[in-house]
Amino acid sequence: MSRSLLSACLSVSLLVPAIAQAVDRPKQLVIISFDGAHDNALWLKSREMAAKNGAHFTYFLSCTFLMNEAAKKAYQAPHQKRGKSNVGFAQSDDEIRERLGNIWHAHLEGHDISSHACGHFDGRLWSEADWSAEYATFHATLKNAWKSVDLREPAGWQDLVDHGIKGFRAPYLSATAGADMIAAEKKAGFTYDASLVTKGPAMPVEEDGIIRFGLPLIPEGPNDKPIIGMDYNLFVRHSKGAEDTADSAEFEDRAYAAFKEAFDKQYAGARIPLQLGFHFVEMNGGAYWRALDRLVSDVCHRTDVACVSYSEAIPMIEARGKLQTSGL
């Protein structure tokens, strides 16, 4: 064999495994979610961000933001006084009407509409019956939401409420509620839960029929100290939970660097899905939303990246054979 032919054969033999590895590598999943989902301006902002970058998000809705004054007086969370909510209520019927339009259009655009319960109470000590009562209030509120503000609901709304809301995230990430919460989730028709916190990006696990996801700890700041990949936690670390607009650009850069480092590690490595959580509040002058916009604009257009909702991620993870059963 000639030297040139031998060289060509060696080149091909080295190239084939590399091609095979590239073909076999799964897409890097990025799962962005929002808790509360109330501010209508941020509904529009997030939907525009997603449309611009070919992304789908998950919105964990707190149902008190669909309650008008009459519903507010009737609402009573487990072990709480009637009319109490830790996150407030809708300010007017017009605000609810606009919010319903955003929720419906987000659904039509392919986003996940999911549950964050109603009044944002810590349910760590709740019983299965307590959780079931709060889930029932969420369901009834959405069932009657359009009628409550004298609007004709769109065809398909009832199907969304009855069959399309598959996910739940506990307020305060109260995953320690454990078996009672999971049992109530199953009865309520949920198929996934996103209330856990994991040591780093991790594959979801199936527990008693519920697929459980967790927001990861990611390195952040000059010392790479781990922090939950969520805007509120960054807000507390950066400014002790007090609004600081003067240092907004610095906080944005720190948040983006943390998000990008966490993404790059998985993108170049095992390609475990990266989950990041946000709220419909622009903390520290919008630093964390700007960091999110930078990340989404950077990575979601890549052909080997999929910025997807939790519902979309589940079959992609199952196809990889990476969904495990756990006795958490």
C-alpha cells in the first residue's frame, strides 16, 4: 500500500468514530421556567424572547392572579385565613382578561402551562388532603376564569384545564412535602413535578408515577460558590434581597457567566438537561432577565440544542433511556 493511500485510510478511520460520536450525541436540552406568571408585561416579554429564539418555556401559574375581588374573599388555603395569599391577587378584571389572553396564546405557541398552586404557601407540613384541596382550587379557578370576568372562553380552554396542565412546582420548592404531595399530584392528574433541588444538573427520576425534576446548584461568582439556578437566589446573594439598580450590569454579567458555564459544561460533556428558574419580577433592575435573554439568544439557535418545556423534554429524555425510578 502506498504511503498516500495509507495516510488516507488512517484519516478515514479516525474520522468515522468522530462522525459516529457526533451523530449519537443527544441534543443539549435547556429547560427555562417561570414561577408565578402574573405580570402581563413580562408575559409579553417572555413570549417575544421565546419566539425570537425558537424556544418553549414552562409557566408555573399561581391561580390567585386569576381571582377577582369576589373570588379573593372566598379563597382559603389549607390552615390559612380566608382571603389570604402570600403573593396577592389580581388587581382588576381587566388585568385578568389580559392575563388570560397571554396564557391562552402562550399555550397555542407551544409553551407549557403548569401549576404553582394558588396562594404560594409553604406546604412542607401539608397532608395529602391539604394538597388536594389546593389543587382543586387551582383547577376550579381556571375552569371558571373567563366566565368570572365576563369573557367568552376560547374553544379548547376546558380541554387545556382538564387535560393539558401536567406539571407542578411547589412554592418555596417545598419538595420535602414528599409522599403526601406526590399522592395528591397523581390524583390531580399531574404527570411531572419540578420542586426538587439537585447538587448539579441531573436527570429526572420517576417516583410513584410522577416524573420529578430539580433545579440544579450551579457555580457562581468569583469563588464559584454553588447556588440554586434561579433568579431569586441570585438576587439574595448579590444584594441581600434588596433592590440594587446601580450594580445591575455587574449582576447581569455574573448571572450570565454562571448560566453559560453551567451550559458549557453539559454541552461539552454528558449533555444532562440544564434547568433554570425565574420569576415574573425583574430583580436588580432586570439583571437576571437580561442574562437569560443573552443565554437564550446564544444557545437556542444551535442545531444540537433544544430549548424546550418540561412536557417536551420528557419524551426526549425517555428516548435516551435516561429516566430512572427512585424511591425518594
